[in-house]
Amino acid sequence: MLAIIAPGQGSQTPGMIAGWIEDSSSRQLLASWSQAIDLDLEKLGTIADADEIKDTANAQPLIVATSLLAAHALDIKNPTVVSGHSVGELTAAALCAAVSEIDALRIVRTRGVEMAKAAAQSPSGMSAVLGGQRLDVLSAINSLGLIAANDNGGGQIVAAGDLSALAELSENPPAGARVRALAVAGAFHTPFMNSAVAPLQSLTEAMTVNEAHIPFISNRDGGAVTNGSQILLQIVNQISNPVRWDLCMDTLLSMGVTGVIELAPAGTLIGLIKRAASQIEGFALKTHNDIKAAREFAERHA
């Protein structure tokens, strides 16, 4: 059984879209998306520097567009299930046809802008806590008034909240753990993002939504969802609530998934699966040169 998964913010790198638009049809597709959301995705993905694509309003649509181009190139029609981490859920929603690709990009464009606005209201950030005992890590995070915004499994929990509290966590990490600050502009998936929820609700309520043709594993609780309206509702609410990627991986295991392909810009989620769900074979689709091997991988797990 095969799953297709999509990465979230922080996976972007300068020039990452260049290899995916070497053929004219992909380049034209990207141009149509850029026009639809009034954002030059080709520029962001080819010549923009690291600082420009770190901006939340740019990073999120760029990541989703790259993942969708990779999915087009891969051209796998019937995976068993899809999922995504944080903003990658919008890629997954398009892959299972709950929403169109254009609408997924319209949502992510607004999502990035509104989350950037919310982040600017109060200085905040995120730090990954790597290693340590899970309960000790959660206790240390809670004791500082921080939130476990991403429970990623594989010995990685992301703390989010006030910058001074994050600095204190870094100076006094839980036993056996180390703390690494993340290059993000705010405390995503916490109440710091509450102001971003209503604009997304207004946007999505006016959209055409379809029944998903394959299950979508939600970041909310790892549940497998096929109702398109429920998928969108959970994606919107997830902006200010923690991501439970650990539970998503549990669901992949319980469904009997044997192989997972992570779409470009790939690597992070496959790494987590290797540590937390080693029974599942993973493939990181990083460049267009990986397409043939990815298709062979898919055939083994179909």
C-alpha cells in the first residue's frame, strides 16, 4: 500500500522549483498558478534568495506549488492515502481532489499572508526539541508557558511561543535533549495565530468542495477523512492548533501502508518515518531526476 505525503514550512531552499519547470507544460502550469494567486512563483522558486523565501507569505505557496509540480511529474493515479505536514495538508487536499489545485493555492496564498500578519502582532517563534523522554520534554515545554505545536514523533517535538521562554528552554533543555531554533517568523499552530483563522474560513466557505477519492490523514488527530468539507474545516482550524504528525504516522502503520513517497521539497518527513515507523519504506522525491526511481518504488507498493 502506497501513501503520498507533502512537506511543510521550513523545507524550502533557494532555486528548488527550477528543475521542475524545465519542460514547457510544467512552466506554463506554474505561470497559470502564479496569475491565479497574484504571486510570481517562478521567481520565488528560481532566483529568490533564502531570506525572501523564508517570508511566510512566500514560503507557504512556494512549497505547495513545488509539491504539486512534483506530483504532476510523478503521475501516480491511485495511491492508497495522502497526508501532509502543516501547510502540506493543502497539497494533500488537492491530491485527493477535495479541492482543486487552484483553490488549494488560493487558500495557501491567503494562509501565508494572514499567518505573517498574525506573527507580526507579537514576537514569537518555534524551536525543535530533539531527543529526550517525551513526557519530560512536554513537561519542560508546558512549564515555560510554551506549546507543543508540532508533535512530530521520532524524538522531535516543536515548542512554540514567547521568544524569551524559547531562549530559556534552549539554555536549560530537558535531560538528553537539545534545542534548535527554527527559521520561522512566529508561533504557528498556537493561539498566536488565532487572527488568521477567520479570513481562511470566509475564503473556504465560498469554494467548491468535493468528496475525497482517497482518504486524507488529518494533522488534527491522525484520523482518515474523506468528507471534503470536513477536510477543509480541519485544515483551517489547524492554523491555531497543534500538528500531531506522530498520530498521522500511527495511522499509516495501522492502515497497512508499506511505502511512502514524500513530494519535493522532500526529506524531513521521510526522516521522521525512518525513526518512528521504520516498518514503512520511504522515498524522498527531491529532484526531477528521481522520478523514474520513484515510479519503480510506487509499483512495488501499489
